[in-house]
Amino acid sequence: MIGEIIAIGDELISGRVLNTTSAYICKRLFENGFGINRIISVGDDEKDIEDALESALIRSDFIIVTGGLGPTDDDITTKTVASLFQIPLVSHPEIIKKLTCSERKSTWDMPHEMKIKLSLIPDGAVALDNNFRFAGFHITHNDKKIYCLPGVPDELKILIEEVIFDLVSYTKNKERNLLKVFRVFGLGETEINMRLKDIIPDKFKKIIKLGFYPDYPEVIITLSSHFVEKNESQCDFNNICSKISEIIGDFIISDTGEVIEEIIGKLLGQHGMTLSLAESCTGGLIASMITKVRGSSGWFNMGVVTYSNFSKTRLINVKDDTLKKFGAVSEETAFEMVEGLKEISGSDFCISVTGIAGPDGGIPEKPVGTVYIALITPFGRACERFNFQGSRLEIQTITAHAALNWLRRSIKNGKIVSCD
């Protein structure tokens, strides 16, 4: 099924607000096997909204409308949709009651006429949130779904999951896209393209699409298809997925779209093991990535940011003589950082990183981008030197991913592997 997004609001077409919500919708729908063929932005004008809806209904199987569901005068989406389909608006007293209860926790009382406006949705429409925390509903017109969502990103992100759930239920007996997402680290987009350029047989090139796009410092490979018949075609699709896995090999972080920190969490959780971090040049970035993962408290022990020499000596027992003789950015310092971390944390896996993120601080022997990563595991310890390129943030980001990817590969292989 192919859909279309209509983003509504004068703030979008004037450039005052960046339309990030449409990108999020596309990503979540794509991950669930649904495609978007157009994204259209229109202002707060009833005729323009009607024209966009009528055109979308001709082209698409479903439509997602964002914005214009609020209580102010310029929020006209609900009444425009009702008018276009000649459906009366019906008030829902439970929404007013919910808004009134919420006011008790707020310092502002919403005028009653605004509550009335928020309680109105087209007759027969289904609210996307049964608790009525957020505006949002869907209706069906000529067997096509129209979803109306708020333009507020946080609210939309919650409700889009209900949209996906409804679409999946709605399309149970209909054809849906097949999708496989590979996250790759260590190979560039061009090299991946060269390795996979002949992977799709000519007879399938019209129905199976291979795509690449950078998600620094990774590259995303997507294989997608929309089939008329699933049986044999599903098998062909799966065969191509297997070939991609064989060709790209251990450069693949995941073939489910999961990010590297999620993969690390699964691996450590499966083995009942823990991780600790000592970060210098990344300034806590790795710990931040890790702690975004739900349940990370079960396997992430501790993280220390030893940015200064003083903190390296006081917190994780790096020797002053080591810093003076070899410098903070050195194999010797990285090893002492990770060994000190192991001593104070007792974790099964320990990582230290130290480097020059720039833009200043480089010398000929150690230019900007020089990074040392040390790793202690139950099956050994090692340190590697890396020479990364890019801005300060890019060097920090690729360092964090390189550290976690080295850990991923080592856990997976049961030994410390080379980073080559």
C-alpha cells in the first residue's frame, strides 16, 4: 500500500518551522512495509487543504494529514475534512472532561469554546487515543484511510504507532511491501554499491529495489519490494537478503534496523555480562548512546569521563609518568585507563577511548583524528590506534561507533578480533 502525507500549517510553508514530523512518519511506515509516494505542505487555507486531499485520494491508498487540530482559529483541519466528505461534526463530552481534569495540574484554564472545538470530530471517525490525551482521529472514505494527526512532534510520535497498528490490521488480507534494513559500519556507500551492484537478477529489477543512504558513520542498506503474489516472490526476496548478508559479512551491525547500542545490549544481556566505559575525547557520548537503550541498567555498570589528566590519575589510576612520557593520547594511556576502569568497576567488558577530536591539538606524529581505543574482555585485552577524519563531532561520533562495533564483533566471535 502506498500513502501520502499532507502537512498543514502556514509556519511550514513560510519556513518558520522545519517539517521534521513527515520524515519521522516516512521512516516508521517504511520500517513496517508501507510506502509514501508524496509529501505535500499546504497553508492554513480550507480550499488548499481540500484540493490536496482530493488529489491524494486519487493517487494513494491512504493519507496522513498532520497539523491544524488545535483549539486556535487557524486550526481548521478537522472542519475541512468534515466539510469535504459532508460529514457532521460531533462533540465528545469525554474529551471536554479530560481537558478539564488536566487543567487542575496547569496554571492556565482553557476557555470553554476551545474545549468545545477540541471535542469535535467527524461523525463516525475513530479517535487514535482512547484516553483523549491528544487530538487525532481516522476515517474511511471509499475504502481509503485518512488519518489526521497533530503537528506537535511528541504527540505525533505517540499516535503514529496507532496508525501503524491500524494499517497493519487493515491490510491483513492485502498486499504489503516487503522490507529488509541492514545497518553497516566500516564500508562506504560507494564500496557497498560496487559489491552489490549485480545482486538483483534482471527479472526482479522492476519489483525489488535496493537502496543505500548514509546515516553517519553508518550506511543503511534497504531492500524493498511490493509483490502481487507473496509465495514464490517472498522466497526470491529472502534469497537476495541472504546474499547481501554473505557479501557484506561482519560489516553488518544488524539486519533488523536496530542500532549498534541495542545490539550490544542484546549480546550482553544474553550472556549475563556487564560493560563499563572510560571516555576522554568522546566526553560521555558512548555512555549517552548506551543509556538510551531500554533496560540498559541491567548490563551497563558505569561510565566515567576522564577528560583531563587530573581526572585520569585520580579516578582510574593512570600514572603521572605515563602521561608525561607518552601523552594522554597514546596506547600506554589507553591501556592504563581501561585497566584502572576494570579494577574499580569489576565489569566483564571495559572500554577506554582517548584521542584528538580537534579542530586543534594535533601534531605531525598524532594529527587530529588520532584515537586509541582499548578493550578488556573475559578472553583478553587489546588496544588499537585509529586515524579518523572529519569535524570534531564527526570524529567523536565515529569513535563511539568504532568502540562499540569492536566490542560487538569481539563478543560475537568469542575473542578480540582485529579492527582491520
